[in-house]
Amino acid sequence: MQPSALLCALCALCCGLLAAAARAGYSEDRCSWKGSGLTQEPGSVGQLALACTEGGIEWLYPAGALRLTLGGPDSDARPRIACLRPARPFAGAQVFAEREGGSLELLLAEGPGPAAGRCVRWGPREGRALFLQATPHRDISRRVAFFRFELREDGHPELPPQAHGLDTDGACRPCSDAEFLLASCTSDFAYLPAVIRGTIHGVAHNTELQESVITVTAARVLRQTLPLFQVGASGGQVQASIRTPLRCGVRPGPGTFLFMGWSRFGEAWLGCAPRFQEFSRVYAAAHANHLHPCVVALD
């Protein structure tokens, strides 16, 4: 066999072994992948594809790089939002989003810091791909780069920033009247607390996760697309925890609010929270002018 032919055969064998190793790491439903960089050639790029809207990646002893396509090859070309949440410590790799034109946007970096999530919005002409690159280390200690992902359609780009991801720019600003109305129709939950003073029972701040958790008791859930809130055994009241970025500086206070928000990784995240009287005024004015995007039963 000629040297050039032998070299081609060896390259083909290496590529085949890498592909086989990648395939072996898929979960049965092909929503998650677990693999080791010890089976990967230095400098190589493994190709992965996950067709589910939720899943996880666990890369042990990262080496070389991985290119991960989300949503499957048959996904439509509508804009999508992908949110990632790393487990800490996230070590041995960085995660980038591929953008149009081949540029890369850093989403996750290794380190012992807070396990805050990051989101990216892909346009209709972008490929919904993540690029995982191993970071060089001199020692061979055990490192694991693990994160969960969620992929959803971005059907309402006009929604407030809170709807598009975790801890996004603008997440702490108040919603406009138009955003109030749209959020009441499209949020994963619309949540009316009991009409009493002290509706917000408390706010706990988690500096490690950089989150604030608002505890409320509600008499009525207007709508929820996911079972985020469960009715208690006595009194029919609902206990709920709603999260918001720590930097927003949420504090407990009196009053009745209409909580609206979105689910991220099975947790409720705050979107808009107007006082109930304020939302009622905005909704009544929009209804009178036939500008309300949906019917909200506030009685």
C-alpha cells in the first residue's frame, strides 16, 4: 500500500472511531450526550446532534472540540432561543454559540463561579449550533464540563427581555403597558396572589446562584402552561417561588400584584409584575379600544 493511501486509511479509521465514540455517548432518546475527551484525538472536532428541545451534555476530560447542533436537521427556519445552565464547577471547556458568518459568542466559561444560565437567540438563517472547546491544562486531574439546555421557538420578539432568557440585559427594567398585555397572553404562568396586604411573603437572596427567590401565596392561578404551581392541601391556596436575577434588588412590600413569567429548567422566572390595579387600568383601556391581544378573566 502506498504511503498516501495508508495515511488516508488511518485518517478514515480515526474519524470512524471518533464518530463511533460520539454515537455511543447518546442517551436512548438522543436528548443528551455523555462522553470523554480521552477517546478524542487532540485538535479534532467531534460532531454531535441532539433533536430534542431539552437535554444535557456531560464532557469528561475535555480534549479538542465538539460541535453540537440542536433541534435536529428537520427543524424549521424560525428564530429560536437556546438557554444553557451549567453545573458547577464547570471545568475544562468553554461553550460558544455559532453566529451567522462563522463568528463565535462566548456563553459559558470554566470556573467555580455562580451557576448562572445564559441564553442565545438565533435568527432564521443561523444554524443553532454550539461549539465546545477544551481549555489547555498542564495536569491531568478530573474535569467535567456539564450543562443542561432548553430550546424554544422565539415567536414573540416584541416581548420584554425577561422572556428571552436568564439574566439577560434589561431583565430588571419595568415592563411597558404593551408588554404587560402581551405577557398576560403568552407567559407560562399568570399568577394573581390573594387580595390582602403583604401578598409577597418574603424574598430570599442567593449570592452563590446570583438569584432572588420571591415567595408568594395565591388564591388564584389565571393560567399556566406547565405545572409550576400546586394547590395546597388546605384552604385551596397556592404556594409558589418565583426567581429573578439578584442584581434586580427585589424587596418585599405590600400590595396585590399580577405575576407573569416564564419557565426555565422547571423553575418559574419573573417577567412582569404590575400592581393589580395598574394592570386592570391598562387592560380596561385596551379592551375599550379593541387593542387587547387576548381576553384575561380578572374577576
